[in-house]
Amino acid sequence: MADTLFAYILHTDGKVDDTAFELISAAKKIVPGTLPTAVIFGSGGSLDTACNQLSSQYPQVWKIDHPALAYPNAEVIRGLLVRLLPENGLMLIPHEHFGMDLAPGLSIKSDAAYIPDVVHIQGLQDGILTVVREEFNGQISTHVACDISKGAVVTLRAGAFQPVEARSETGRILDKTDTAIQGDLPGGNRRFLELVEAPVGDVDITKSDILISVGRGIEEEENLEMVHALAKAMGGDVSCSRPIVDAKWLEKSRQVGTSGQTVKPKVYLALGISGSFQHMGGVKGAPFVVAVNKNPKAPIFQSADVGVVADILELIPKLTEKVQEVKG
Amino acid sequence: MEILVCVKRVPDTAENEIAVNRDGTDIERNDLVYSVNEWDNYAVEEAIQIRDRVGGTVTVISVGDEASEEVLRREMAMGADKGILLCDPVFEGSDGRGIAGILKAAVERGSYDLILTGAQADDGSGQIGGMLAAMLDWPYASLVNTIEILDGNRIKVGREIAGGNQEMNEIDLPCVLSIQTGINEPRYVGIRGIRKVASMEIPVQGSAELGIPPESVGAAGAKVKRLDYFVPEMGQGAEMLEGSIDEIIEKLTELLKSKGGLK
């Protein structure tokens, strides 16, 4: 299957994304001993730098080099991939904002099956790939099976697969630009304009050692006051999960998660946060995680060191009082 | 602008502890609280706001069983003008591609400039919008968190990408967009609003009306099959603190102190 297995490579400024090396270990779980071909789109020097980095792990790298590909536009890249991939190709793509933009439509245009957001690969038998997915915000898992003999697009959750180590031999870099472009670029009806950087907030939670992080369980905006009081008592900063920012109760700069900030505190106190993978994806550096949630099945208890099943509205004032007492 | 919004009735994960049934063939559905998928609700609000700015109509559509009618009615109470329910026993067990195909057939029987979906739903796939767009040969953008109507042919959309950054794109109409939460503040729907739309008719269309070959949808047409449901085993998990609330607070404070959580 070596000539039908492909990995989509994310990269910025000449640096290959960590997911590139996670896709290899996912591929090895599908077909033991088989390494996929890396497919990378970009432009100029930063693309070459990324290709060189890839060739230490991938036996073969397909590069597509064009000024219009300097910033990845899923509508353009989808059309190019359809031209490049063989009919029974198996395309592995990281499941993040670009993969979500690209993969569903790619599966339709290449008439392939689509298996999204895979967290574990059980294996391939008689052309049937069996994987594990999560549903209901991570509360429940499912085994999913799919006939991939006529091709498939599979997206893989970032961080769910261990990245592989470098190999001893260097891979080949093949320039596939002419095969892909063939005179014109597809996808002209969506045009990239610019990137708008996140506004800087009043507190930089990425530098905090102690984070008191609050989620949906806080219920009302006015209840945030008690969270600020606890943070003050502990000497930490207040951060939050997505619903709090969606409700406009706290600034976006305080949101922890893949679509918000990546934090690396020493202590992370998660209050009323269910603990979706998007949220926990923003918590790095192995902090001591304490989770308080009234739902004993909340996924956060799987990634926490210490858990308490309680109503945070009852617990927070009492904890604040105790902390103040201990600190004198 | 003629806007179609695809919505789904789902168990509310914020309100429910989801459990697996005894033989692992489904989740326990008795006593579950159902609601409209949260992302879809933002999509409907956005459609209503666009209509109120530039004119047109908002139609909400759902593939589901009879119970999905209540979700459509709720979104009509928010301000959507029409509802369509795509309901047929042969649709049951469809995979994402099957659902997108059913929606495509309904889209082709109407005339729309803009289709909105939620960015994802209970199964977390986020696949319907992108598939539908590709089937229709319309452009697509996912995870949209701002929409600006430029003229009758083009709109400007912001996509939410990593680290709180936003990617701005111009996209031609007609197009499909998947909507991220936080794009707006969905209005509250009171019981009075629901009553106002209680007598409005919601047409139901099945495979015959839509011209869909039954074998192409449902479990029969699905390439991707769910084998079972199970509760993930994920190692040890947290050490759970137990006892009275005062005892828990005592232990918790000690732990926080020893781990450097008090400054």
C-alpha cells in the first residue's frame, strides 16, 4: 500500500507541524511497516526548508510549489489533490481548522469514504478499516468501520498519536507542481484576503503559573466575581473555556484551547469545565490539574490529577475562604 | 437573500450524562433532554440577522424523525420564515455522505443563495457542510465567525483558526458556510414565541418527493458504519476527593499548597 498512502503536511514559516510525525505512526497502525508519502503545498524557500525537515522521517515527499500556495486555501488545495491522488488513495489529514475545511469536500470530489476525527486505529482487515471515534463531547466512544478499498480520507485528532522518531536514511523529494497545477489553479471562487491576529488582552494567561479556569458550570455572568476572588486569594489568574467567551463574559484572550491560548501553568484548576479535547489541547507542560464538576462523567476527570464532584457555585466561596485562612 | 440553515436535534451534552445501553448498540435515550444543536442555533441567528439587514427569507431544514419538528418550530419561533422536515424511514442510519446527499436533493428543489450549517454536532465530525458544498459545486468555508455581505454576488467571511486568530476570505455566492459558536448572541425563545408558530405548517419530504433512490441512503448506502458505543477506558483518571464539602475543601487546599497553587 506504500504507493496509495498519503499524509497531508501542515507547516508555517518553514517549520513542519508536529502532526506531520503523528500521521506516520497512524499510518503504521493502518498498515504495519508502511510509511506514507508526505504531500506538502507551499511556496519558495520556506517550502524547501519544510521539505528537508520532512525527508528525515518520510521516505518520499511530494512538493507542490506555487506563489498562490504561500497561504493554504482549502478550496484550491482540494482541487489540486484530486488531480494528484490515485483512485484508491488513502489520505491522512490532521483534524484541525484546515483539515475540517479541506477533508469533507475532498472525500466527495475524490469519491472516497470520509472518516473524521479519529483518535485510535484498530487496524485494517480485508479492506475494512476499523477506528475509534468520540461522540457527545467525549463522553462516549464508538468503533467505526469503513471499506477503504476504493479510497478514503481520514482525519486524525492532533495529539492522539505518538510522533515517530527520525529515520536513518533521508527520503526523496519529488516536485509534483506540474502534475498538480496543469496550467490553472482550481478553487477561484474563494479568495484568501488576510490574517487578523487575536487582540491582546489585559492579562497574558500564557505566562501564568496558576490558572483558575472557569466553564459553563458558572451559569451566570455575575458568578464570575467569586472566581476572580478565588484567583486573587490563590495568587493566580482567571482563564476560561469557550462558552464563557461565546457569551462575551470574558475576553477571547482568556480562552484556553486549540482555538484560544496554549497555556503551561504549574497548577490548573478547572471549574465547571467539561474538558473537551479542544479545551485540553490548550493545556500543555503537564501541570497539576484539579477538576471540579457536578457531572461525574465529565471527560475532564480523565485528564485531571485530582477530581471533585461538586457544584462549583457552592465550592468556590468555601475554597476561597479556606485559602485566605491558610495564607493568613 | 434566500438563506437555508441546516439544523439537527441532538441530546444536550451540557444537560445529560450520556450512558451506553446494555448491549452497546446505542446510548440510553430514555429521559434524555434533547435540544437544537448549539452550533446550528448560532447559524439560525446569523441567518435571521442577515435577512433583517438585506432582506430575503430564512428556511430551516432538518433530516430527522418526527421529533425533529419541534426543533424546526423552535428555530421558526426565533424568526426563521419557513421549515422543511426531511423524514423517511429509509434515511435512518445514513452516514455523513448520505445526509449531505439528502440535503442536496432538497437544495436543488429550492433556490438559495447561502446555506449555513453548524460547525459540528454531537458526533463532532463537522462534515455535512463541506460535503454538501462539494456535491453542489459551491465554494465552502468552515468555522466561520464573521459574515459581511459585500453585494449580491460576494461576501466576506472570517474563519476562526488556531490561537484566536482569524482568517479573512472573500467568497462567491451561492456558497455554504459552517458557523462557529460565538459569532453572535442567539436570541432567547420564550413559550409565547413557540405558540405563535405552533400552527404554521412544516412540509415533510421523503425519498419519493426528493427523488432519492432508497438504496443510496440510510444504513444500506452508508460507507462508514458505527459498530458499537462504549465508554472509553482512559487509564487511571483523576484521584477523586470524597467526604463532606468541608473535608474536601481541607484536602484540596493542602494539595494546592503542596503543588505550588497558592502564591
